[in-house]
Amino acid sequence: MTAHTVDPAEAGARCDVAIARLSGASRGAVALAIRAGDVKLNGHVPKPAMPVAAGDVLEYAIAVPEPLEAKAEAIALDVVYEDDAILVVDKAAGMVTHPAHGARDGTLVNALLAHTRSLPGDPLRAGLVHRLDRDTSGLLVVAKTADALAALGKAMMRRRIERTYLGLVTGTPEHAKGTIDGALGRDPHNRMRHALRADGKPAVTHYEVREKMREASDLVFRLETGRTHQIRVHLAALGHPIVNDPVYGRVDPRLDLPGQALHAWRLAFEHPVTGEALAFEADPPADYVAAREILRAE
């Protein structure tokens, strides 16, 4: 086992968080190691949430994960548009956008590398200008050249890429139209979640109610910023979480959805080479439409 004495700067952290930072392992891997007795705090197996204090001795034996690598995989892609510089794809719900320790293969990037063979940028996020959560379906633009990636990255920073989403939410917002302006950051109590934080990054979501139902509503969202989980956190904070959201709301057993009912519906931007105005739209997938019909029938 590796041993480490907690210093004052580390004091107060949860035991599982401290071990994850020291070992480089995920919180999930640390939780498994604790259950297996492979983590000790002052000679005893601790509870994951137990805080550590300066002078405590942590011992752990956790296998270091293999380095991440993005490899080409022959996975079907729904290509909406493609030329020499870019392609626009309609990502299926349930597909992770790029490799991470929880999803090493089967991602959109794996499929893109098989489709195009070579993409610019970070190898694990090759060609990506933006991303979607695993269970959010819809449109993404991908750069095929370094120049296109740089130009689209600048356009994203300058808020010149218009992204419009459809989402089913619980209940109906008080106002038919509105703007949610709330900075977002990592939830200090749960690293899998994000939350409104005064010290977070600025985040602005505009919404409009398309249809009211008895216990839910169909909304349109337009993003000014693209923070992780932005729509999901903002709507939960408004008191109307996205339907079937397992992280910020609740799972509805009546609905055959992989996760939250959220779809990247429209995408508009200037072509990074020609300057031509481009706009694309993708209908929501069948499971989203079926969920909407169930909620309408209530």
C-alpha cells in the first residue's frame, strides 16, 4: 500500500476525495477500493465521507487506470452536413461525446475518427468545437482542419454559434418567456453535479414555453454560454427540472428515455472558410416524441 500523511492544506477533505486526488483514480474506483478494504485511515477502513485531518495517515492500494486513447471505431454516424472543412452530426442520446475514464470507447470521437481518419486538436476531443451530455441528443459541429477548429473556437467564444434546444420540463414556469442568469461551477458536495455558485463561470439561458401540459411543459432554450449541464442546472434551480433527469430531477418510470428529455434542435453559424451562413435543424428522436405524447395524455 502507498502511505501518505495528510498535510494542513488537505485537511477537511472527504476521505474518498483525498484518495482520488492522491491516486489519480476516479471516485467510483476509490469507493470500490474502500469496500474491498484497500483504503485505510489511521489503520482502519473509513467511510467515504469521513473528513481527514492534518497528521492522519492514509494508506491505499488502487490500480492506476490505463492512459486514455481515442481509437477509430466503425460506429454509425448520422451526418447532417459535410465538406472539406467541417461536418455536422446528429448525436444519438446515450452516446458519450469523447473518451473519458468512465467511457473509453464507443464515443462520438471514436466514430468520427473512423469516418474521417484524422481530426485536429486534442486527440481525446479531436475536432470537437462543443459537446453534449451523454443522454442529450442532437446537433454538433465538428472541425476537420486545424484552421476550421481555430475559427469555430473563436466563434464559440464570441457567441456567434447559435444553439437552440428542446426540452421537456416538470410543471410550467411562471413566465412564458424568460432568462436565467446564474454562474455555474462544480458542486462542492458532489463532483458529478454542477450548481449555481457565486464564484462560478457566467452562464445565461433563454427559454420560451412552446406547449403547456397538465404536469409538464415543452420548452425551447437558447444558450448564450455553454457550461457543463447548463440547461439542466438552470431549470432545476428555477424549480422545473428537465423531465427524467437522473441527476438534477427524478427518473420517470413511465418514459422510455435513457436520461433527461433534452435535444439540441437547431445549430447556426458562419462557415469557417467561406463565411456562408449555415443553419441546421434535427427533429427530436422517437423516444423524446413518445415521452411528450405520454405527458400530453395525462
